[in-house]
Amino acid sequence: MPSDSDPFKGWYDISSESYREYVSESGTVYRIDNPQKFFRNKVSGTHYVLDSEGVVHTLLASAFMVLRFLDSKGVSFTTTRDGDTVRV
């Protein structure tokens, strides 16, 4: 692999988000503070989120029903598995 390659090619910058929460069907909340990068596997739908501590969180698409996040301007969004997005 070339030394100048970007390990985050294809990842989205989400550093403007304060947090990101994934909610399961049972209501369990998985919260990621200070998310930095996001990648979605187009085949499986699995989400990968890199946080400010360098931890990569892997969330299976089948494991969550709702995604909530707060951007740096204080605007909160909620997205359902069905693709509905609500600005709260």
C-alpha cells in the first residue's frame, strides 16, 4: 500500500456532530460522543464510526431502529431504519 494513501477514503467527515446515538428495537441506546468519521457498508448497511479517541464503533444495520445526532449548531436529527428523517 502506498504511504500517501488515505486510510479514510470513502469516509464522511461528521466532526460537526456533538454525539450520535443508535437506538435498538428494545430501546437500548448506544451513544458515541465526539464522532469524527463515518462509513456505511453499501452491501450490509453496517455503520462504522470513528470517535475523537480513535475508537472505531461498528453498528450492524439490523441492530438499530433509530439514529439520532446533534450537530455543532445545536440542531438535532432523528432518522429511522425506513429512511425517514426528522429535524427536531
